Amino acid sequence: MIRLLLIDDDKRLSELLEGYLAQNGVTLTHASDGKHGLELLRPNASTSSGNGYDAVLLDVMMPHIDGLEVLRRIRLESNIPVIMLTARGDETDRVVGLELGADDYVAKPFGPRELLARIRAVLRRVAPDTTGEKLSAAGITADVGTREVTVDGKAVELTGLEFDILAALLRRAGRVIPRNALLAEAGRDDVVVGERTVDVHISRLRKKIGDDDQARIKTVRGVGYVLSKDGLVPAA
């Protein structure tokens, strides 16, 4: 049984989704505003799964605390998967949400079948994989099965999208991946955003793996990014 937390001030949407999702093995808890949603997550916010929830559906447009601020606060404490609910055609909200650490977005209005498919896709990406694939280069090890990352033996917490980008770089260590192809290489070609968003995620990834001097992930100007095989990135 999948447990979802919906943070949205639209009570009618909650009622519509609750019945449909329940028929498909999903239990939905509704929080009508950001403050309530954060309170529901907080008891176990230090863990990656929140308070027993598998994922969060988060509306952008809410009174008092908007969804982007709620997402920012969630990411300070948890890597629980977050799917943003945005207004159709509002690319700015989608881009900012992804930059803040959202795992995916669905534009309103949407059909419940589409939403369920996106939920399952996100959870497949973060669920343990029985293949047990492990990737390693430049002192970085990523376990695709458990989605655990270590850098020089020290555990590092990444969001779902950050992990996917790192895994793509590790799989092609020593080879340049064009900026506009990086999300597709990461298996995230469902995410349609500008190149600036990719740059922001690379910047966040560098910070988390302690790569401020770009010794591991190098920018190849005008092309994309390359991850060193041994920690010494070749000259451009």
C-alpha cells in the first residue's frame, strides 16, 4: 500500500483523488495548507520517508505558505519524493520547483490516471532495485539498488533527481555529456526544463559531494559536463 500526503487547499480535489487512488492501492492523507503538511511530516522528518509517507503531492498556489516555500522547508530535513502540482503552462513554477529539489511535476488540470502513473514512476526511481548495480568513479560510489551515495567513504544525501544525474555522470565517467542531453541520460526526459535548471542541479550536486573546486565534475564550456574517472578531470 502506497501512502501519499497531499498538501493542497482544494478540498474537492482531495475528495476526487481519494476514491480513485484507494481503488489502486494508494492511501491519501490531505493537509489543507502548508503549515499542516509540514506538521504531518515533521515527526520523522530526519528520515528519508517522512512520517510514514512514501511521497508528497504539493500544490504551488496556496495561502499563507506557498508550495515552493513548503518544498524548501521539506528539503532542509528530508529527501522524501515530492511531486509538484502546478498551473498548466506556468513554466516558472516548474523550473523553480525542480531547482528546489522537486522530483517531478504535474500540470493542473490533470487526470487521475496520469497522476497515478507519475506517482508510480517517481516511486520506481527511488525504490530499491534488485539488480544491485553499483557505480564508482573519482571516490564516489552510488548503489542504484538502495540509491545510497558515498564520497570518500562518507554517506551523502541526495534528492531523487540529483541521484539520477550523478548516476548518469558515473555511467559515462570520463566522457562529456551535453547539457541538453543530461536529463535524458539520467532517465528523466519526462522533465522538460531549460539548461539553467540543469546547471542549478549540478551546482547543488557539487556542493553536496564537496566538489567546490570542480575536481570531480567539470564544466566543458559550451558543451556540458564530464565526471572524472579518478578525481583529476582532463583539461578541456
